Amino acid sequence: MSLITKRISLIAAFFILALGCASSPPPNIDTTNKTAVAIPGGIFVNEGVRIVAEDGSFELIGGERFATPFDVFDWTHAVNAFTKESKMLEHYDMALRNGAKRVLIYQDGYDKPLYGVLVFNQAIAAAYGPASRSYMLQIPDSKIQAARDGVTAVTWEKMQWKQTYTRSADQNHNWYAWSLWLSTYPL
């Protein structure tokens, strides 16, 4: 083997070693600030409707502002009070296991209340927009009517939040601020 061939082989070997020792790019780490942030209160929009905790611990009156009567921190996706929208209807039992409250929903003009399960979720530091600072509890008339017709219904408000990373673009998401299940029958 000639001297030039040996030198080229040696340089190639060092080059291959250098490539092997080159550092790989740093991992893409989720840096989202998920520190819990309590939401102090909100407004219950539906006039002529009252929501009363079955245990008597609170009452929300439609058309009035309220201080948050209780809340949960439910931002994990493994086991929580919330789930994908397509699964929310049957998820009230999980909500109860994670801090939701059984409620009665009284509506002017009706003798019998509806039964419900209500949960308020805290925000996280990465949440933004109106729902991250104040709840707007509003029950669509269609959900109330569905419950009166014997169909379990669910309604909610979502808050926005930004997921941040060390190396890739931020991603905007939504998560639940509150949720209310309604039924003619106890849930």
C-alpha cells in the first residue's frame, strides 16, 4: 500500500470517527408552563335557571356573576374528568370520580328540576383568552330541551392554551374550562 493510500485511509478513518462523535441535535422538549391557575369566578348566562348543588354547598343563579364554588386541576390526559368531545357524553362518571359535583337544574316554568353533574377546571399558566380568566356558564336551549325530552346532554366551554417546545413551533390547543351534564334522570 502506498504512502498516499495510507494517508487517505487514515484521514478517512479520522473523518468517520469524527462523524460518529458529532453531537446529535438536542431533544425537542415540551416547555409548556402547566402551573395551575385558579379562575376566580364567572357569569351564569341563562336567566330563569338556577343550578343548586345536591349537597347544598352552592347555588348559581342565571343572569348573575358567581365566585367559583369548587374546581379541579384536570389537565392530564390519562385519567381525568374530560375527554375527546365524541366521548364526553358518557364521561360524567369519570368527572364525578375527579371532583365534579352532582347538581339540580331548576328552570322557570317547570315543576321538576333536571339532574346534572358540573365540574369547573382550573387554567394553566400557558392558557390565554377570556375562558382562562373567567367562566361563562351558558346552557344552550337545545341541551336543556334534549334533557327534558329524556336524552342525556352535555355542554362545556373551552379555553385556549399554547404548547411550547425548545426546538419546534408552538402549537395552539383548546381544553375544557367547565362541563355540565344534564338529564331528566339522576346521573
